[in-house]
Amino acid sequence: MSGYTIYTDMSIKKSREKLSRIRQQIYLLNKTRQKQVGKLLHPKPMIVGSLYEVYKTCSKPNCCCKKGQKHGPFFALSISIEAKRSVKMVRKKDLEVVRQKAQAYQDFQQGLAKIRKTNKQIDILLEQIKQQFLEQYK
């Protein structure tokens, strides 16, 4: 009978140690998440989309663009909303502001993705805790 008690005590000790490690992981992930949320609470002005360079050819028959040296770069903002993509050309005078605002949008989106990933990790760990405490009614 004492061998059974030792086994039970060891099992309980391992279970408590595992629970403690899980709680520590959740605590650290929650601290990380709080930092991530804090960064997003005061965003910079944003523009939805990605900025990219466009090179074009013209319709002049003897132009150098017909031999491979295209005109450009011109800048465009690619916007995807509800699975529809549109492109807006950016004026040179607006380029730097649009670049900063588009980058702010990208940074914000990346921050959201990090928070979602952290939330999933916390959810998995909380499910592990739940499993340790579930009992069947008899």
C-alpha cells in the first residue's frame, strides 16, 4: 500500500510541477501580449495598402522602352478589400507621406498578428490546465 502512496504522491507532484510551468508560460505570454497591445494603442496615421514601384511602356514606336528600358519608377498603392484588388497611382508630391502611412498600416497589421498568435498560445495552455482538472460525473 505504501508503494501506491509513493506513486500517487509522485504523480501529484509531477502534475503540480506541470501546472506550475504552464502558469509561468501563460504569465510570460500575457506580459508579452500586454507590451504588444501597448504598442498598438497609439497608432500613427495609416493608409490601407502596399506601396510598390511600377515600370511602364509607352505607345511611341521608336522609344527606348520598346527595347527593354521601361519608363519609371512610378509608385502605386495596391489595396485589397473584401477579396477585391485595386491599384491607385501615387503622385510624387504625396509619395513620402503615403509611404509612411502605408508602412504604419503594415506595422499595425503585424502587431495584430503577433497578438493573435500569442492569444492562440495562451488558449492552448489554458486548455491544458482545463484538461488537468476535468472530472467525469459518476
